Amino acid sequence: MRLLGLAVAIFGVLSGIVGIQQADPTLDLLAGASLIVAFCCERSGPVSRFLKIFLALFSVETILFGLANFAARFGYWPKSLEDAQIPPTLALTVAMFAIIIFAVSHVPVVLSLTRIADRFFNADDETTAGFGPLRFKTIERVLATGMVVFLVVLNQAQVAISVRLSFFNRDFFNAIQEKNGPEFWRMLLWVFMPWAFIYVASMVIEFVVSSYLVIRWRRWLTQFYIAHWLKNHAHYRMSLSGGPADNPDQRIAEDVARFIDGGGEGGAFGYGVYNYSIMLISTLSSLVSFAILLWSLSANFTFPGTNFAFPGLLFWVALVYAAAGTLITHLIGRPLVRIMFGRQKVEADFRFSLARLREYSEQVALLNGEKAEALDLRKKFGALIANYLEMINQRKKLTAFTGFYGQLSPIIPYVFAAPFYFAGKINLGVMTQTAGAFGHVEGALTFFITYYSSLAGFRAVLDRLTSFDAAIETAQTEQGFTVEAGAQAPALRDATIALPNGLTLLTGVNLPLKAGRNLLVSGASGSGKSTLFRALTGVWPFGSGEVAAPEPGHMLLLPQRPYIPIGQLRDAVIYPAEAGRYDDKEIAAALIDARLPQLADKLDIADNWSQRLSGGEQQRLAIARAVLARPDWLLLDEATAALDEETEAAIYKMLAERLPQTTLLSIGHRSTLVAFHTDKAKVLDGGVVLSPAP
């Protein structure tokens, strides 16, 4: 960016010299703006990479458009392109865009937005792109940057076409007024048709390229959030501590999509950072282009019967009209941000309750809990309805104002231009062109009125992702224990184990473990036995002291209720190992060892196995996982509690035979387990007492 800044500074000095020679104030302004742009490039180090794309593009365009204007001034512009000369103010316009980009990069809400967007535009992953057989390898951020630059330039070209068509509109209506048939058909066939075709083609290209950009962006950002949510057990710690990051599934599945492009085709669910970036560039381009045109069209509007002319009359009318409308819209719609944020939460809560009911449908049915579930769902849906009604109440006020404003807007330019038309000072073509230019300027100035509701929803999505980021970061860094990773044996040293609410559960825990010495942990229900095991694995964040934790592959914890993913039985048994880690013979043998021979030939069957299997069968399936994994340390947190004593004893004997190098740590209440362990530990009075097994 420094080299680019130097180039802009040199161009600015050149513009100043030419401006002094030709006594042109426009060039003097361009020189000053260029030097400011050069300063912005020099100080752009902390600026978001996403915004740097726009800053760099507009800086380059300042030089290119300025040099093109110099070529026209000094007679070097091709005669064949005389009608396509660059307007003298275009370089100044894009320079102002660059300055605006640098200025808004320091706004707090923009900093929050770009902190999320920059992740994709900083990505150094190698990727493949192209169409059909034409494929090439590149870096993700390079491809993303190129696509954004292409889309911005394409959008600027569309604005230029719109300006060109406004002149067609003027000449077209003049031909109608003058009943000039040949000119009418010439304008229609040789001016409108080619430019309309080019405009439509550009829209199709923009749709295709932007769609590919959006899906690549969403894929990358979704994978990023999934990886960071799962890293260092952050998802587990967040679920323990609660906090503001509710419904992480919705934030990853929906809020990421809504952040990028509104989450729906054609802005059906609003707009995202990509849409607003492109729309703002388009809006600014339209504003400047048509503001200059509107100013020039109404510069010489002299009031009937006088020689008094108000310079740029309709431009000032549009500015005052839009400013008043924007202020009123903001005052009416300000509460929508809070309402939209609440809407995301109540929608997710209701959906999660339905999903949870489906997951526990058997338990609910056995307890005849349908009435209680219906009441709970009705309550959650009632909160959704209350939020929706609050939104309706607020949006009806906003809709009433914006609707009235929208109906009035097309009439305003005719009201002010009509006296000049009736006085014969302007013709019909100029009047319609003036009305069109006014519409573009007023539409650009009322951007926030048009998209206020969508902006409120986008701000709610941004707040949800920002708070999700903060919760993940807190979960990953919040560690009360000092963890010795990769230890030979698990151990707790001078440990204090606490609950998420801060209450102390166990203190002064010293639990050294030795390979080959199976340990049985007992104690009253709720005394902290399961939490003790979770602390041993290093995933429990609440407490202090030292934890020695072997590598995950060397230690495996089987909870009382195992997690069984939906899908093929083969994948459920080997979880969390990757497919292909074990062959079918090994998996079938493990199921037989775990006393599940009836499942050994069903490895290809896909089902919701957590609902199809009984509690005892689920526990035995988890035992089969342990047989396959062959860990050095196997922690069984009442992992056989659903089995009868005879089957439980058979499982422990099998583990001793199949896993002779594995040390068992068990939580259990049955006295029959003592025979399979060499040591005992009792959780008692907030501490742990060790003793050899009899």
C-alpha cells in the first residue's frame, strides 16, 4: 500500500501543477484529494484487509481516471472514442470514495463487521477454481480479492450505463415530443438495444460471480467457526458455563449465511456484508454521477418572470428531502435492532425444543409427558409470537412512513420542474431526464430509509456472531487448571474442582495413577465422581491445580450415556475414528466381544441407533469402541450401569483379556466391581480418599 500511496502522491502533485497552469479548480481539488488518499494508503496498516481491497481499487482508479482526463485535455484521447470521454470529476469522485473507506474503517461497528469478514480475505489456504475443464490452483484470499475487485468494477460500469441511458431517455422523449420518427427508431434500435443488452449481460455475469464468491465465503467461514467452536473443547465449556452465546448451531448454520448475503436468494431474508458493500459502492457511484448531472440540469433554472437562478436547485431539494426522511426513519425504527436480536433467540429456542423432543421421544412417551411438552412448546412459541407482534407494531409505523415517503418521492421533481416546463424554459426530454436524475440521487440519499429494516436484522446477526466469537475465545482461554499434556499417566495434584457457578465441589485432590493398577471410584450420588473423571481428562475448566493428561488417543472415557451418531452402524461403532481405520472383520469381532453378536452383520445399515438400541446395548456398543481403540487408560463412568451383574462381569473379564495393557478407572456402585480393580477411591466430604482394594 505504501508504493501505491507514493504513486497517488506523485499523481496528486502532477494534478496540482496542471491545475495551476490551467486555472482549473477541479484539478486543484483533485490534487488535494489525491494527497489525502496517499496519506490514507500510507496509514492503512491497521485497516481491515476487506476494506483495503476497496481503498486500493479506488486509489488505482484515481490515477487511471485522472490520466485519462489528462489525455482528453491535451488531445491524446482517440477521436473514435470521443463520446466515451472520462468526465473530469470522475477521478475526484473515486478519490473521495477512497477517503470515505479509510474514514469508516475506524467506526466501531465497522471494526466488528470487518473483524469477521477479514478472516476469509486473510485465508492462505490453497484452493482450486475455474469453470468446467478450465481449472487452476490459487490462494483463497487472492481469488476472493480478485472476485471482489471484478464485481466492484462491473458495478461501476453498470452505473455508467445507467447514466448513458438517462441521456437516451432525454433524447428519446424529445423525439416523441417533436414527432421525429426516424430519430425515435434510431434511438430505440441503435442506442437503447445495445446498451440494454450489455447491461443485462453484466447483471447475469455479476449474479454468477457473486454467487460463487458467496458460497466459497460461506463454506470457508462455516468451516472456520466449526473448527474454532470444537477446538480445545470450547463447545463443551460453553455449554457448561451458559452465557450469551445461546444456540451455537443456529449461529453457525444460519447467522454465518445471513452475515455474508442475508442467507437467502435475492435478499429474501435481508442482506449481508457482501450485498451492503456492493450496494453502497453502487449507491455512492450513482449519487455522485447523477448528482453532477442533476446539478447541471437544474443549474440554470431561472424562476418564471425573474432572472434569479438557484444553482443546483433540485440537488438541494433532494438532499434536504432525503436527510429529513432518514432522520425520521431512524427515530421510528431504532428499536428494531433489539427486536431482531430477540427474534433470532426465540426462533432458535423453539426449534431446539422441537429437535430435543424428537431425540427423547421414547422417554417422553414412557412418562406420558406429552402434555408437559406441549405446554413448554406453547410457552416458547408464545415468546416467539410476542416478539413477532412487537416487531409488527414497530414495523407498521416504519412502513407507514416509508410508504408515504415512497409515494411522494416520484412527484417531488415534477413539482419543482413543472413551472419551468410550462414556462417553456425546458422541454419534455429534459424534464423527464431531470426527474430520473432526481430519483437516482434521492434513492441514493435514502439508502438507509430503503434498507432500514434489513439493516436492523443485519446488525442483530452481527451482534450474535460477535458475541459467539467472544464466547469461543473465553472458552478456549479460560483454564483454571495447569494441564500437562502428553503425560505418561493421568493424575491430579493439589486440585480444587469447582462447579460452573463457582461453588467448590472437591478440594485438595491428589490422585496419582499407575499403569496396571485398576481403580474403582465410589461415592454418594452427586458427590462429584463424574466431574472428577472429566477433570482427569483435562476438559473440565472450572478449578485449580495441576492435571496430567495423556494424549487423547491414549485415554478414552466412556460416559453412562454414550454418544451415538446417526448413520451407518459401522460409523457409530468406530466413532470418533475416521472411516477405513478398521476393517469390517475387526468391527464385527469387537461387537461380538461386547456381547452384541446380533449387530455384527448390520454394519451397512443406516439408522438413528441411539433410539433403536436399548440403554444396555448402547453401553455395550461403546465398549466395542474401546476394544477397537485399545487405549492405555480406559475411564468407565458408570458405563456398564445399564447391564445386569452377570453381563457386566463378563464385559470386565473380556476387557482384561482383550486389553491386557489397558488400565481401567471405573465409577460404580456395585460391590461386584471390586474384584476387577486393584485400588479404590471414595469421594467423601468434598475430597477423595484412596485405599487398596481388599
